[in-house]
Amino acid sequence: MTFINPTALWGLLALSVPILVHLFHFRRYTTIYFSDVRLLSQMEEQRSTRSNLKRLLLLLFRMASIFFVVLAFAQPVLDEEKSLVDDMARHEILLIDNSLSMYDGEASSYEQTVKDLTAYINNSSGDKRFQLLGHQGIFDPNFWYGKDSVLSLLGSMQPVPFARSLNDRWQEIIPFRDSLDLSMKIFTDGQRNFLDTIPRIDSLPVDLFVQESSLSLEDAATIDSVWWVDRPTVDNRSGSLAFALQIHKGDIASQVALSYGSVTLDSLYIPMDTIGLFGDTLEIEVRDTGWLSLVFALRNDPNEYNNTIPIGIYLPELIDILVVSEAPFAQSVKALKSVSDFTTTQTSLAAFMAKKSSFYADYEVIILESVKAFNQEQIDQIGKLRNKGLRLIILPSASLDAASYADAFTQWDIPLEDAYPYRGKVNKLNTSHYLLDGVLRGKAVRSRFPEVYDGLTWRSTSALRTTPIYTTLKGDVLLYSCQSPKGASYVFTSSIDKKASNLMEDPLFAPLLYRMAMVDASSFPAYKRLDFQAKFTLPNTMVDAESPVEFRTIAKAWIPRQSKSNDGLVCSMDGLVPGHLLGYQNSSKRFVVGCALSRAEADSSFWAVDELSSWLASTSVTLRSGEDLVKRTESSNHGEGLWRWILLIVLASLLGETLIVRWFSRS
């Protein structure tokens, strides 16, 4: 038996009260002298026996009343065979895997977790305190919440496009495991990159709840991959788009269609006996920049489309770009030289300032690269270009003048945002670029690029500082630069200013920045990028395809990849260390470079319960299911029934005391 409110057991000290009353109150005697007391002595012997019996019964019933009243306040709970190990802990950490996979599907794993946790928290003791943690944020030993507060936080928790490993989280908790009365519950769908390693969790009770997903059984078919066969160009806007489907249920999927808005551009039918991998090509003519949808229909209802993949397609058009740089071989020129849609011209900063702003009217984009500082003349010149609406990209120098930049951004009315920390490793890829290896903190905005994060930059132990890079579009932050001892690396971000235009939706800028980042950074945040026109092997095929630079695709479950635990799609290209594609995408408007994973690969990115059981056998982590929380709640309900019986016993004790007094009084 355990107690929900064990501190109430201190009330058992009150049992001494009736004992003291019995010892002192009933020991009082009044001495009266008689000449002959033999008769009275005989009468007293008879009455003392009855009186002692009365006193003992009163003492017993009064002590029983106090005992059961205290027991009622302590709220005893009968132990189950596998009771949760943290019932006695005062501080409990609720660690929830709030990555996108937990939210996938109509009856998601997260919804089930919320349902089970709500019942558990409501039935917890009133003095218990909780701390709710997802993949974002850090553990704080000073902030604990009661029932109502933690339930409110649970209902407002949002998904994040990354998964932080359990081992990283455990390192935060280690310093406080002895000073606090801690326990932990972990809720996940078994992602391998979250449960990458089980740390040695000694002296801390931990329950691991795994919500198994059934990804392979829900859909009749899933999109395996998409790639260009013939890419549209400025001269020829027609192209061929190849795709591969995984047909899970034969005779159900009937049609694949490529549509733009409400207009179907091309479609084909799937033979009835098709099962497994099915591939073909669809012809397309790019009429405008926008969303294409690759969908398939069910045979019973051709209009019932599901598993839609949005594809961002940019209308090919010539763009004149001026690169202003003192470097003989500017990174911007290197990034754009292989792209036929862009014409680039390079000039020096002195030559750039020698011309009036009207001279640059024929250019659509100007890139200022490695500018160390801005003088007032340069600030005025750039301000005029901004007011004329010309696109401008500023890539700071590694030895920039921070005060000069701050003054320039103030005059351009561009807000400076606080840096957002990136906690991860920066691995050397080559002499000037770095591979981000870790997890990102930030809220992904829905755009054509999933790497566009809201108010995000990053720093690391080997980075000297981070510097924001701005554009002319009134506050839209384009890139962040990480200045490291070996050079600069850039990541995309977006402005926090909600009133500013969304630069990434700009049909002119988005493909330009994408091409630049293909060279200027070794990796998008949380993704390993395929280089422009790089060759890679499509999943489940022996086909080498060109990386689809103009668009990205998603499967219904794009699972986080981790090279040490997954055997997924391998990126193999010249000059880049082989590794697995990284990234997670849910069924939304976000999409990923490369090709989507097959459903079989998605399934392999999760631990099965049987695998975890054998893995956890040598640890102090207890593997449980949601049914254990239900049993815990039912056990609490049984405790409420026991509590009622205790109150009945108390009432019976009080009634028995009254009857004893009345019965002995009549006697």
C-alpha cells in the first residue's frame, strides 16, 4: 500500500491524545472516609471492572477514529503488481516527444498521450509538482507546476521539426537528481534519433511509454520519390517529372495526377494488379511559379484524393545579378555560375559607389559580399536602392565592424533581432564551410523552404560569433552568418516582424538564395543537402537521378535520419562526405530537398516495443504502455473507494463510542 498524500501520516501523532487523556483524566480519585468500608469495597470491585472495560473501549474507539481520519487524509492506494515507481516522488518530469511524427494521423500518438496524461495528472496528489518538457527548452529545477498549470501547458504544446536525443536531456538533469525528489515519465512513438542511446539513469525512477505507430497499414499507397527527367528551362518550359509509388494495397489505388490549383496537367492510371513499387513520368509545362500537387485517387472514388505532395515550381526566367566584392573569386559567383537562368557580373566596392543609384536599374539583384563596414555615403546609396525595390543581399565580412553595421541597419529601418542559440556540433567539411550536426531550436514557418526558421540563428563552441544578414524587403532577415576560425557558413531564417513581406515566397529570390546556399553552406539546418545536379540513388531503385533543385518533396512521414542508427538514403557525391539524408516533414505544405523516403524506410526509423524491451533489460528504465497509466488511474479510483470505506469506519467508531457511553451509563 502506498499513500497519495503521505505527509498526512504525521497526524498519527494525535493518537497520543486519547492515551494521555486516559492516563490522567481517568486516574483521578476522591477519598471519602467511612467507618466500615467492606460493603463499599465489594461494590467498588464490581464497578471498577465495568469502568475499566468502558475506558478501554472508549480509548480503542477514539484511537481508531483518529487513526482512520488520518488514513483518509493520506489517501492510501493498494499496490498493483507493476505499480508505477514514482508515486512517492514529489517532483515529476514529464518528457514528451513533440516531434512531428507524434502528431501524424487522425488519432495521433500525441493525442493519446494527452488523454492518458490528463487522467493521470488529475488523479495525482495535490502537493505533487510537475515540469513539462518537449524537445525545445531546457530543464529548470526552480520551475514546477501544479495540476491546472501543467494541464494548460500540455494542451498548448506545439510540434517541432526536430528531435532532441534523450541522452542530451539527461545531461541537464544529472546535477539535480540528488538534491530533488525526482521521477520521470517519457512519452514517445519510439523514434530512433530520440532514443539513440539510453543513458545510465541511476537513482532516478524512469517510466518509458511508447506509442507504437502503424504507418504501413493506413494508406493504400505512398509517394516514394519524385525527380526531374527533363528540367524546364527559360527557352523550353516543358519538362518531365518522374515519380515512384509504393502500392501497399492492390486494386485500391487507381490514378495519379499532377495538378496546378484546380487544373489537372497530366494523369495516368495504375493497373489493378499493381503491388509494390510503381513508377512512371508525367509531362508538365511550367506556366507560373506556384504549387503543383502530385496526388493519387482511390479506385472506388476517383475524386477522393489523398497523400498529396505539394511541389514548389519556379518559373524559369533570366535574372541579372551584380556581385560587389573585393575578392577575386566571390562565393556568390561560384554559387551561381552553373545556373543558366542567372547572369552575373562582378565589380569592386569602389566601382559600385562610383555610379549613381539609377545606373543599377537594369539589375534585379545586387549582392554585397565581404563588406567590412559601411560609411555614410554607402549607407545612403544602399538606402536609395532599397527604396526603389531592388533586391539586395549583404554577406558580411569575417572581420566586420559591428558598430558600422548596427548604424547602417538603424538608418535602413531594419530591426536587429536577438540571436537564437544553436546547440550542436560544427564539423569541418572543407577549408571554409561547416556541417551543422545537431538539432535546431526554432519554429519552422510554412514556406517554399523548410529551412526558413522564424527568428533563428545559431552558435556553437567553435564559432566566434553570429551575424544577421538582411535584405531590402523592409525587415526580412535572409541569412545568418556563422563566423568561425576557418570561414563563414550561412543558414536561412526569416524576420520576426509579422508585418513584413515574406521574402521566401518571392518567386525571384527563392531559387536564387537556394542556389547560393548550395555552395555557401554545407548543410541546411537539420538537413544534409544534395548539391545542384548531384547524382544520387533513388530508394528501392537502381536509378541515378539528378537532385531536384527547383522543388522539394515529402512523403506522408518523412522521418529524422541518423547515420549511426538508420540505414536510409545515402548521399554520395564528389567532395562531400557520404552520409544519410536528414530531415523530418509531416503531411503539410513543407517539403524537403531530394526524394521522399519509402514507407518501409519510415518504419525502420522507429524502435519496436520488442526491440526496446531487450535493450532496456539492463537499465533502470521501465518500459510501459498507456494501459499502465490507465491502471494507475483506476488504482486511484480504487483508492477513492477505499477512502469512502475508511470514512464509514470512522463514523462507525464514533457511533460505537456513543453507544458505549449510553450503555454503561444505564448500567
